[in-house]
Amino acid sequence: MLELTDVTRRFGANTAVDSVTLSIPEGQMVGIIGRSGAGKSTLLRMINRLTGVSGGVISHHGRPVSTLTGRELRSWQRDCAMIFQQFNLVPRLDVVSNVLHGTLNMRSTFATMFNLFPREDILRAISILERLGVAENAPKRAEALSGGQQQRVAIARALMQSPKLILADEPIASLDPLNAQIVMDALKDINEQEGITVVTNLHTLDTARNYCERIIGMAAGKVVFDGRPEELTTEAVRAIYGAGADGEEISESMTSTSLHARGRPADVKAKLTPSGVALESI
């Protein structure tokens, strides 16, 4: 169980995350949605401890992680793998070496400096790449791959850590619809087959609805919705994304995507009306 209790992050006078309290059971796939600047990325970075906590407590199975330092912090960051929008690979390094970097927190300084990895780790890295459909690219430089392929390599690196939790910060924001589907399918498969908790920030309602069993909506640093996809009502969407002038459409990047979710094309669009957000067939 991952638990956040009154977690807050301030940057000067600005409060990016405001008194967030959540409990995420092991094995859930959770989507966090909201406008840009809602606090989604800051929340994930606090869980991983890339960003410090200004107030409140983050714990995992009763172990307080918001105050960890040194070796214990590195152990937590190994257990809590992070996937980024821009992949965070080493561009000039070959793909398999990038995946093997998922074990750096488990290796000695000497082995890390000279890029020395045991044979069993290399074979495991290739096996993970095969699972994700990019094993043929193992000897290539990461910079030679497409964006979708690079994101799958980043997922492979996360799996190489043998994590208990995967945090994905806008993993499909820079991808075309086909690669977005491939990446989301991969994360869903990991969640279902490995039982690994996946918490992912997403810009689109359709993607969150189609892939996540639980959706958390954020606005101005606060959690304003927490429930199952079918509970995401017009009023809830309005609370998450806000309301504009009569008839103003919520942007496609917030509410819809051409991503074919689990093989099914998105079939709704959202339009803001005086009474709320109407979901219309297209």
C-alpha cells in the first residue's frame, strides 16, 4: 500500500501540490489527469523523491519514504521506477546498455564506472526487450530509435530494476497515436501480468478511461476527483478542467485522443456547454 497523508509541495509562494491524501493498493493501475500545472508531475516526483516534500508523509507498506536519505533512499528509488515523457535515455549508448542502467543502484561503483555487467543481467535485459518488441534494436544507439521505441526501452530499463511500483510521467505525450497505444498496452500488460502498481499521468480522458481502473483528477494542486472511470461524470470533468465561456470546447489534448484504446478507436468528444461538459458521438 502506497499512502500519502496531507502531502504538500511549495515552491516559494506557489503551492504546486496542496494537502493531498491518497491510498493506492498494490497492483492498481491509476491514471492522474488534469490541466498542465495541476501538480501531477510534482506529485509523482515527490513519490519517487526526485522532489522533496514540504509537508505531510509518504509511506509504502508503513515505511516512511518521504524522509529517507542515502542508501535507503537509493533502495526506494530502485523499488519505485520512474518513466519520463522525454525517455531520459543516454542517446549515444546502445539500447541494451541503457536497459542495464536500471541495475546501477545494485552495482558497485567500479562496475558502474567501467560499464561491467554480468552475463545473466545482459540476457535478462535482452529478454525484457524481446517482451516489449524492440530486441532487434539492442545493439543500436538509443538516438537511432523512434520515439515510441525509445519509450519502450525506457520501460525495459524500469523493469530491469525489478520495481514494486512504476511511475510514468506523461509517457505518451510526445508520441503518435499508434506508438501511444503500444506504450499504454505495454504498461497495462506489466500491471496485469506482473501485478506491479502503475501510476501514470495522462493528458487525455479517453486514455485514462480505457486503461486505468482508477482515475485521480487534480486541479490547482488538489485532488478533486478519485474514483472509477464510470464515475467520471460531467460535473467531475468540469471540476478537473474548469469551465470557460458558453460553448467553448475543452482542448483535444485534455479530453480526447486518436489513440485506439485496446484496439478500439475513441468515439466521443467533449464540448463545454453552459450546463457542463457534454460527451458527443463522432
